[in-house]
Amino acid sequence: MNSCREFLDAPPDEVPVRGYLHLPALSGGDCLVLTHGAGANCNAPLLVALADAFCASGITVLRCDLPFRQSRPHGPPPRGSAERDQQGLRAAVASMRRQGLGRIFLGGHSYGGRQASMLAAAEPNLVDRILLLSYPLHPPQRPSELRTGHFPDLKTPALFVHGARDRFASIAELTEALELIPARTELLSITSTGHELLTKKNRDELPKKIVEAFRSFAYETPI
């Protein structure tokens, strides 16, 4: 039977890791570290739904709060917080490795996914695959301000999941941007949804669809 429990790991001299650990019935497999966007926390409905779906498929999931959210319960990340947020994701990955699990995957929604991709670009051997949900390619209505500076350094295979109505990037814009990434990438387009991805209409099928796509990307497609 799958289980979920609160998780806290705060070793000396490391950024604390705080969140919820979803454990499948058969432990010891692979693990996904999953984090949230700028306006949310690890209890965001999308993260909870995905964690349950991944766990049901046999993957351990840690959905965790980024350091900026641990410091302030509401509001966006303050200017200059990106480096510490990346340190928090690094600490979460290290914490999961200490659990004796298999391969480690890293993912996040919007801001969290951007920090995950930047960390993976800086440390190519940190994780095995990354899952980027609603990557914020540019601010809404400012398409020239691209957040792709680290893309040429991204060597970790990445699955992008993106809503067709996302104001932070059209499917065409994101498709073009992915050409900058030397690693293997795939793009899963979700129709009739925007940046939030999860809606009342798709909440039953979307998590399963993302899990199936990521498992295929991570396990069945050759590198």
C-alpha cells in the first residue's frame, strides 16, 4: 500500500529539506524530487496529483518546498533567491540518495522547474532525468526576454510538459527553444490548458498522462 508522510532533513551546514515523501508499496526503486512554482508550495494540487500518480506507478516522490517558501509562507521568491533555491534542490537530491533509492529524477513546475534545469545544467551528473512542467520561457507578453541562457549547457535528458494556452510560451516558441539543448528532449503538449496545467476537466487523466510520458522517456527511449 502506498503511503505519504511529512519529511524533514536538516543536516548541519546544509539547506533544510522539507516536504512530503510518497512511498510506493515496493520501496527501493527510483525517486522523483518535485517542487513548485513561484506562487505556490509543495501542496499545490498539481504536485499532489502527480506525486500520487508517480507513486502508484512505483516511483518514490519527494514533493518539497524551495528554501524561499520555507522562509516566507506567501508571496513570490525575493530577488536573489535563485542560488539558494538551487542549493535546496541539490540538498533534496542528496537527501534522497541517502535513502538508498535507485536513480534520481528532478522536476518542478514553472519557477521550480527553471531552477531544476539551471541546477542540472551546472551539474550534469547530479540527476538522471528532469521533468519540466510549464517552463516559463519568458514573462507574459515579453517574448524577447528569453530564459534560455543555460540551455546550451543542459546535458541531462529533459521532458517538457506544456499547456497549449500558456502565456509564458507558446508551443512553437518552446519547440524552437529546445533546439538549443544538446541533451535529448521531448515536449508533451497539453491542449485546452494554460500555465496551471491541472484543471477540473483534466484532473483525472492528466497526472496519468504525464506519468506515462515520463516513464516512457526515462525507461523505454534509448539515450
